[in-house]
Amino acid sequence: MDPENQPDSQLGDLTPTVGAPTDVSPLGRNSVKPPHELTADEDVDVADWDRVAAMAEFKELLASKRKFIVPATLFFIVYYFALPIMVGYAPGLMGRTVFGVVNLAYLFALSQFFVAWIIAAFYVRAAGKWDDMAGRIIQKLGGLRRGN
């Protein structure tokens, strides 16, 4: 049988040399694995999550996030569903023309884009503060680890 008509199982390993340019995942390596390739068992720099969860700084971080995310989400949901509710229950108000053929419903719908962008901008600003808080927690954990 010629090689072109043989099934793949009879052809053997098409990349007999480990680390060949065609290898998708080389079997051997001469260097240390990068951090993103480490398994949980290989990662020696694992945080003690019980200790992290008990830290006052971590609780403060979670409370700060909750203080922003819950009201912002609730506000946006109410704002988003206000349009169809108002169009359904107050069609006279929402059909009132503001200028030309543009009515209040169109302006309200357009405003939802701006409200989403404004909430996103506030979120980015708040997330910067959360990043700073998380950085301090990580620094403290690093100091505690070195101190042990």
C-alpha cells in the first residue's frame, strides 16, 4: 500500500522530534514553565484564601465594590425598563414632541446610551480605587509571607 492511501494510525508520529516546529505542545522543555502554565500543584505562590478573606482590608474592598455595583446595577435596570413601561402606561407623555418629529420617547431611548457611558466612566474611576486597594492587600500579603 502506498503511503498516500494508508490510514493515519499506520503512518506513525508525524513529528518524531520533540520540539519540532510542527509540535503544537512540545513534550519537553529546557526552561521553567511560565506562571500562566503552572498547574495548581506546581504553583508554590498560592495565596491562603482563608487568611485573605479574614483581612479587614479585603472586607473593605468587597464592601466598597458592593456599595457601587449594587446601586449602579439597580439604577440602570430601573432606567432601562422605564422606557417600555412609560411608553405602555403614559403614551401621551412619551409621545409629546420636543422638536420637529422627535418625541420624548426617542430622547429617552437615546439617553440610555449616555447613561450607560456615564455609569461605565464612574465604574472605571471606582475600579482604579479598587485596584489600589487590591495592590495594598497584595503588598501586605507579600510582607506577611516573607515574615513567616
